[in-house]
Amino acid sequence: MGDWSRPQDKKVMDKVDSQAPNTFKDWINLDKVIIPCLKGTPIVKSWSDASFKISEQEWAQKYSHCEIALRLDDDVDFDIDNDLVKRFIGKYIVSCGAISGRPTNPTSHYWWRGKLDFKQFALPKELESHYKHFPHGGTLCEIRNGPTCYTIVPKSKHSKANEYVAWEKFTGMNQYPGDLNKDLRKVALSTALSILYGGQGKRDQYCTAIAGVLSTHTDWSEKDINEFVYNIAVESNDEEAEKRKSKGTSVKKAQRKLGIPTLAEIVGCSQKTIAELFRWVGVNHETTEGAAAVTQIIEYGSDRYFVKVKTKVNGILQEKEVQIDGPTLMNQKAFYDAVISKAQVWLPKMKPVEFEKTMKRKFEEREKSKLYVAEADESYRFKKLFRQYLLEETVYEDKSKLASHGSPFQNVEKNYLEFSLNGFEDFLERKRAFKNRTDLVIDCQKILKARRINGKHDGRSCVSWRIDNFRYDERDLILEGETEEVKEITNDS
């Protein structure tokens, strides 16, 4: 590698288009926002304001002595602080038209057009013994993007060293042909897991556990997992890397999957720390023991749930099932009491915010039990009561009975049923199944799909509720007298 402080270096220039931006004029002509800096720090306070912009003339007059920093409004800069990250760039990054660096940290900035959330990838404090010898400590790399981010560009002096930044490659800042966020996060996690790579005798288990986490908690294919684990093994100088190249396939078929607990044991840290790393690729593994013990919520019936919890009995991990209602799910004390009394499982205490977050997510991901039956649903019970009401009150095919006595009426020809809400309410009170009027109206509308009808009979008001497409068993119908046509005025409410 040549002296990058000299832009005429042939190794650099061979890969750099003559149109590469190198001066403040170049960047301004590209309609970019540039920031004047001294030792890497902006010297104007309003640099992140939406309206901030420096003209070519103003820069020439005031800031010609300054370093040029590009505000990353519509550009992504992947900044590499740990050299090990560079081992994995070629594994996952499929294309990049702009790469810059400096003599003491070459090939350290990859540029694209686009927008991504800012993210710094750093090893947690608990892993300090693994990273304390690196120049930048636990910081591996970061995704920079947005109006609050900037980067010193080529031809400007670096803030922390007496050297200049230069383009190593420039054919343009282009859109990435794929999922840039996903690929960059793979690079970051690969680096972290390579730094933490298991020692002799633990490497196969370490790789199996990585595959187990990805298989259980992501939608990655077997091929993706195989490739990911194999790349880590190769770049970690594992002499038996070839034996790790099918971990995704073998784990998918395995009955028992190793995962975060195994990795934490091998690395010698908490499960929370390992889970924090896997969050980089979207793994939402619970980081507290209590949260991890709640594995699944299954809906059995109306306001009844089976909650699966893990516990150790005589050192063996077991899963138990607790039946509880909705309010208990939402109340931490009641939930813990139910688990200990019904399943004899001791759950480590969670902070209230962790309990809320865990139970909300588990509830949103709940499944319906294979044992679920309609009879366990409150709507089924309401329909059953309505059927009993029809049987006890007698359904007539003579609508005058509805007008005079409030008896249910079935129009066989048009296939609908009408009933008196007052009559149904009186029936529920007799059965001690009382509902307040508002709830009763709502249930009639939502469960029975009934609508209110304002009609008249013999000049008198005849208010009823109608259920369309409702056929009552004709054997139970009472035919009495002649049906008198009643003029109806339909008014849904």
C-alpha cells in the first residue's frame, strides 16, 4: 500500500474515477451538505439544522483551512474501527462503489447512497477481557446515516492522526443491491463471535450453539446459517472449520438445540450479554432469567390461557403448563402466585417494565390451542342462552304476536327472525345471566348480528331486533291465525 497522503499514488488512482469528489467545490456541486471541522469537531453550531448549508463562496472565504465533513443526509458510511471486521466484509457485502481510508486504518469506510438507522456495534463491558488489547476497545464498527451524523472525507486531514484520508476506490456512491442493513449486521455479529470464539474442546459446541440461536430465533435458511457459522470458523483460524460447515442443516434436524445459555457458559459471561449481541441480527431473546422462563402463551378459550414455563427439577430442565385468565397475565404478582401454586415453578423476579414487555410480546405471539373448542368462548354461551330463550318463549310465524306480546317472530319465506330486546332481557334476568343494557345491545349487534327495526302494527309502535339469514327449526314454530303484514320503517342503529 502506498502513501495515501499523496493522492497521485498509482495504486489509489487506478481504482478512483477522475470525477471522485475531493474538494469543497466538488461536494457542493453534488448538492451535498458539508461541515467545516477542526480536529474532527464542527466549528459551526447549527450544522445539524435542516436549513444549514454553506455556499461555495462562503466556504472559500471562511473555511478553506478546515477539514471537510460530509453530513450524511442521504448517504450511509460504514465505519470500521476493528481490523477483524474487514475479514467479513467480502463474505457478505456484494457491492460498494466508494471506499476510503487512511494509512493507519486502510479500507475503513464503505459508502452507499441510502438511509439506515444509526447503529454502533460494540462488545458489552462484561467482555472487556476479550477486547482490551484492541486500539478502539470494544467498538467494532458503526453504521452512520442521518442529519446528525458526519464523516471526514478524502483529501482532509484525519482528526486523530497526522495523516490524510483518501479514496481507495470510487466509481460512485450507489444504492446497495440488496438488504444493506442485514448484511452489515451479519458482518458485525460475525466479528464479535469470532473474537469470542471457543477454545480447544469447545469449538464444535460453540458453533452448534450459534446455529441453534439462529435456527430458533430467525428466519434464516439452512444455507444462510451454514455459511455464517463456517465463515466464523474459518476466520477464527479453526483447524477443523470444514466440520462446522453444515451446522445449520444438522441443527434444523436436531431434537434439542443448544443456544444462548451454552454460548454464555463457553464465553464465561451472562446470557444477557450474549443476547445483546444477537439482537444485532434481530434475535429477540429475553435477557433476564425470569423472562426466559416464560416460553409461550396458548389461548384455550374465552379469557383462558395456557402459559408454558421452564424450570429445573433435580437439575433437569422441564416445561410446565399453567392455566390462567387474562387479568392474571397482566398482573405480575398474581401471575407469579399462579405459577408457584399451580406448577410449583419458582420464577426469578423481573423488573415491572421487563414483565410488561415480556408478557405483551408473548401474548401478541400467542397461538390457539389444538384443544380450543367453541364451547369455551363467551360468544358461544351467549348464543346458547339466546336459543334457550327462543325455545322457552315460543317462536311464532304470526308477526302480530311480536307486536302484541313481544314473542319472537320467524319469517320463513324471507329467512329472518325478529325478537323483543325487552323480552330477551327479562329472560336473562330470570336465568341470572343479567347484562346491563349497553352490553346486551353490543352483544346482540356483535354476536347475533342483529339490527334494530322501528315498525308499526295497528297504528302502534312495534320496535324489534332482526337477525337476517336465521332459520329456526320449523318443527318448533307455532302457526296461529293469519299473518298480518306490518308496515316497517327500517332504521339501523
